[in-house]
Amino acid sequence: MAFGFPQAVAGKRDRRIWLLQATTTFNEMNEPVESFARNRQMWAEVNHISIAEKYDSNSSRAVKLTNFRVQYCTDVSERDRIEHDNQVYKVLGITELGRRELTEIAGEYVEGLAP
């Protein structure tokens, strides 16, 4: 019998996602360059919140807002990215659910943007 937060049971976390950790390096001109490397794979419950279009400088792009619920973790930051189904999501926010039982990561996928 499971106690605590009802979603803490792994039943709904049936998708694999990658946490892409942000790292900063310097190029030949000593300018900071941010890149992302796969850190670890996690089981997640994936909930697509909305799909819309974003307009900027004479073009429109598809935007998808998604929440990822994973086992509680402390190594995710707003600088990181989430990879799911060959799409890379920017981390918009991180929320602790229950008493350190789950972490909910809000992500945004923008079509055509590089990680």
C-alpha cells in the first residue's frame, strides 16, 4: 500500500525523458557559449497543456507548453532543457509536489529553435 502523495506511484510516469544539463564554455574569442549535454534519463508523466503560435519578425512558430512529473530531484534548474520525443523543451519552472515526492517541470517547446 502506498502512502503520501497519490501520484508518487510510478503508474502514470510511463515516458522516458532526458535532462539536458546546461554548461558554459568559452570560444576562441573568450566569449561564453552555453551548450547542453545529456545528464540522465528519467521516467515522467507528460501532460501537454496548450499548443499555440508565437509571432516574431515576420514568422510564426508552433509553441507547446508541457508539464513533466518526475520522481523528486534537486538537480534541475531553469537553465536546463528537457528532451522528449526528439523535441527539446526550455524549462520554465520547477515545483515540488508533496513532501519531496515528485517534481513538476514546466517546459516550453518552440518549433525551429535550437537547444
